[in-house]
Amino acid sequence: MTRPVSHWDPEMLAFCCDYCAHSAAALAGSKRLQYPAGVRIISTPCTGKLEMEHILEAFEKGVDGILIVGCLEGGCHFLEGNLRARKRTDRIRSILEEIGLGAERLKMVNLSDAMASAFVQHMKEAMETIRTLGPNPLRISEYEESEGVL
Amino acid sequence: MIVASPKSITELKGIIEGHRKVLFAGCGTCVTVCLAGGEREVSISSYAVRMARKLDHSPVEISQVTIERQCENEFLKDLADPAAKVEAIVSFGCGAGVQAIAERFPDKPVYAALNTQFLGVLEEQAIWTEKCLGCGDCMLAHFGGICPVTRCAKRLLNGPCGGSTESQCEVDAERPCAWQLIYARLERIGQIERLEKVVPPKDWSTAWYSGARKIVRKEHQV
């Protein structure tokens, strides 16, 4: 949290549904497919179980971006958890945009447990977006405060 | 219940500008049910405002408490300790809750985080509609339980205007014509003859228009 920007390695959280994305991540590993090292995978029982506070807290603590990966629409094990997650994601994106952090730091995608290549592709694209956006300014501000820059 | 909607994060941030320690106080009754001012909404707003202030290089410390009901002094005592540690209180209650807190803590600035809207019902998940104006002289018995005072845009008491189209109101095509609903309802419950009686002009002296009202029920006083 207190690293200077010059040594910035993007950190991204990927909240992965147990029934699809987490299996896709495991399959990607079995197939030796590489995705960016800064991705931290967090398994969830369903993306519908994700509370908005979880996402906001991660951003407040300085994570650079978050990708929520749920089942394909119509394929949720709990019927509509992924659809609810989509609506919550949209709400948080609007909050992030309003406060100046930027909506693009948060994204949700849908895939199945067999889509290992798509999983890797989404991770790479999301990481690329974060690199373009730069570090989470909340992390920078924390660094500046701790170093007495402000 | 009382239905409210949250103010934008930008407005909320502006309201507490200048304060560095603030209490966000939620209410566990109506505004929790209408998803505007309960524990979860207080938490989400806290994160958003804290991050926004940090991005402005003006960090704010926000504590959160949600009490059972802000409109009753009995429950407000739970705010005393957290309120003593902050510069200002932001109430996520309805307008009554905000004012009750302001009266209970006369030395603290108290701000409203919600826009209180109306007395209404939950139609379906996340959709509320207004049903009652609180006019103080309920006439629902005349109209089959459907209130033209609230739900007719023109507040007509003796039948519809000529503007309704396809059973919808001419003022808002999304809204059903209250008088169409009244007619259908009275017919269904076998009271259609009620429509033949002329309803006299409404006595508005019981409504808000002469100022804030007060009710005293002596039999319940202690």
C-alpha cells in the first residue's frame, strides 16, 4: 500500500464464482495458460453473494482494479445471482465515476467453467485497462501521506 | 411506510465539507425497508464519501451507527456516545428523523442524507408508489379504498376528467387513472352506487396547509 508510483505493479482482484470462473482459472492452470501475475483470485460461492461493500472496501484499501467473473447469463447455479451482481456492479461503477476514481476500474464478465482461454483473455484485457488508467489514486494518496509528501 | 431516496454522493460530500469527524446515522425502520437509509446504505455511502474526500486530499473520519427508529427519543439515546465523538451528524432517516436528532443534540450540526419522498407501498422489488398524502381526513371509504386525493393528478372527487386514455392518466401515461381504478373496484365489490352520491368539497383544514400538525391522545398519555 505504500509503494512509490515509480515501482508500480498493478494489483487486480478477480472475484470468481465457484461454479464457473474459479474452475476456468483452474483449467487455465492445468493448460499452463499464463495470465498477469498481479491478479489475485478470490473465490465466491456466487457473484450474487458479493456485497457492494466488499468492492468499495477493496478500492478504498488501494487495489487498482477489480474484475467480477460470473456464470454465463442464464447459467447461474442460483438462477439469477449473476444478474443481480451485474446490477450491483453497474451501481458501483456509477459511484466510482462520480467520486473520480473511474468506472473502468471495475468490470464484470460472464463465462463458463470450460472457457479457460476466455478467462485468461479477460484477465489480460482488464490488466491492460488498469495499466492505461494508472495506479489507484487512493493508494498514491496513502503513500504521499505516509511519506509526508502532502 | 415513508419512502425516501438517497442524495447523490457529490451532494453528500458537499454537505459535510469542512468537517473532519462525522457520524453517519442510519434508521432501521421505513428507510431501511425502502433501501435508502439502513445499515447497508449507510455503509456504502460511508465508503464512497470517504474515498471521495481522500481523493480531494481532505480525508474525513466517518463512524456509523444504525438505530431502530430515529423518530423516537427512546431510541436516540443510542446515538449519544458516538455523537459525542464527532463534529457533525448525517442522518439517513426521513425528515422526521433528522429533526428528532437535531432536537436531541442541539449543539451538533445535523444534516439530511436522504430526500424524503412520500407515504407509499412497495409495488415490486425496488419500485415504490405513492398512496397517501396524509391529508388528515381520510375519504377512502367513499372510493373503494383507492385515494383520488393522492392518485388523481387533479384530485377530483366526483368522477374522472376527460383526459384519461386507455385507463391511463393524461398527466403521466405510465400512471393508471385513479378514477378508472375506483370504478373497477367499486363494481367488483358491488358498491358502484356510491358513485351516484355527490362528494362535497374536501375540508383541507385538517391537512398540512395551515402548518405543522399535532395529535394528542389523552387516553394513552402517562
